[in-house]
Amino acid sequence: MKALLLREIKSFFGSPIGYLVIAIFLLLNGLFLWVFEGDFNILNSGFADMSPFFKLSPWIFTFLIPAVTMRSFSDEKKQGTLELLFTKPLSIWEIVNGKFLGAFILIVLAIVPSIVYVFVISYFGSPQGNIDMGSTLGSYFGLLFLIAAYTSIGIFTSTLSENQIVAFILAVFLCFVFYFGFDGVASLFENNSKLIASFGMDYHFKSMSRGVIDTRDITYFLSVTLLFLSATVYKLKSLKA
């Protein structure tokens, strides 16, 4: 699996894809957080915190992560190299995990430079250092789990079609439904709104953003990630048969 993981990482950074993903994420965040007027502008918010960044990131990742993962297996199917991959001395799970970890690491690398924002906000806060590090660390922790869940969804949809655009659209749709969809449905049912909202990623991500790491939130994200990775393995086994 290590060889496959290294191959995935090299393929990302051996082409403009890896650098483009990191650049797009940082550029979009930089523009919305520091330049464009609006709800996400930190300078106009009046608060020394990173909450605008963590509110904006799920929206960006809804499109960016599917763009990274759409080629994972769809490209293998289109190029006819999927059968060759099956002949490697690797289990289906190892193949899926190699693809998953390669994309996951790339997205994590994209958020690392954003740590600079924490120091900038802390430095210019009044008084200096006036930033809630508990909620900031919790939000970063939650963002890692969100990235894992989104990536597993993207990996799964890449097995459904050899057309990368189809895989991309399906991944965007599922990411949107799992993050924002349940909140919309919950608003229609007042009596069970909290229960319905708890099935969505937004509910658990916001919970972790408060700085309190609840095992229920971790279990939720791990369950979603494992669900889609298992679905990926099942789909690949059907293709191999």
C-alpha cells in the first residue's frame, strides 16, 4: 500500500494538480477572508477568531475535494489500468486506502498554510493574543474529519463512472447533501429537527468547533468515512468479479 500511496502523491505533485489545489484553496480563502466585503471578511467582523475560515472551508471543499478525487478510479477505468492494479499483490482495501490517503494528505497540505492566519489574527487582536485557541484547535480537528469524509465520498463516486465529470458532479451532490441537506430537511420538521440535523456533517462539525471534542462527533465522521470506503471496496469487488 505504501508504494501505491507514494505513487498517488507523486502523481499529484508531478503535475500541476497538487500545486493548483493548494493555490486555489488559499487564494479563495484569502480573497473572501481579507479582501472581499461580506460575512466572511475577518477585518470587518470585529472579532479576533477564525470562525469565518471554518464557515467558508466546507463550501470550498464541497467542490475542491471532488475535483481532486474524481480521477482516482475513473481514470484507471478509462485508461484500462484498473485490471492491472488488481494484479498487484494488494488487497482491495489496501488499494482503496492508498488512493484515499493520497488525496487526504494533499488536502491536509492545503490547509497547513492557513495556520499563518491564526498568528496574524492573534497578533493584531485587541489585546494582543486575544483569540480562542480552544475553539480554533477544535475546528481544525473537525476539519480533518470533514476532509476525510468528503474524500471517502469522492473516492466512492470515482468508481461509479469512467467519466471524471460524472464522478465530480456525483461527489459534489453527495457532499452537499451530507453537509447541508439534513439541516434543510430538519427545518421542515420542528418536532424532530435536532434528530434529523444530527445526521448531517454540519451539526457535528459545529459541535467540534466549540472546542469540545465529543466522541459522538468523532464516531459520526469515522462512520461516514468507513461507510463510503466500504462501498468503494464493494464496488471494486463487483468490477473485479
